[in-house]
Amino acid sequence: MSGQVGVMEDGTLAGTDAESQARQVFANIESLLRSAGAGPEHLVKLFTMLSGTEHLAGSRAAQGEVFARWFPEGDWPAHSLIVVAALAAPGLLIEVEAIAAVPRG
């Protein structure tokens, strides 16, 4: 799935900090997976972009919380992270692209 950002269904940012936005990013990813008949266990690769190193702690806190629920055995998918100068819109702090192997049914 293309890059997901910390925007809620009504189009507003989930918060002004990376932790809030990251939680929303993962909620968006989970919602998209469910709509395709899949779940987090079908994720094979994640690619995260952060708009500054100051957002690492917040994004990692949210990721740790979500991944503990998604992958209780600790078998996380491959995950790359880069720090960028900026994302596509002001206020966006994190964007996550995901690849999932969705079962056909």
C-alpha cells in the first residue's frame, strides 16, 4: 500500500507529535489490510520516512506498542527507515509504506 500518514478519516492530523501520528498510520494500515481480507500477519515489508531525527523516539514508542499487539511472537516483517527533510504536506511527521502478501479468497 502506498505511504500512509497520520491523518484520520475526516482528513485531520491525529496529532502534532510523531507518536500520535504513528499510531494513526498503523491504524490506517490495519484498516486497509482488513478491507482486503488480510491482517498485520500478512505484512512482509514496511518502509518508514520520518521528517527529522527528533521524531525517532515517538515513532518507535508507537511502533513498539502496536507491533507487540500485531506480532506477539516478535516475528516482525522487514522494516527500513529513513529520515527526510520533509514530507508531502506541512505538519506530517511520519509516512509508512507497506507491502503485504494478501491471501486470495
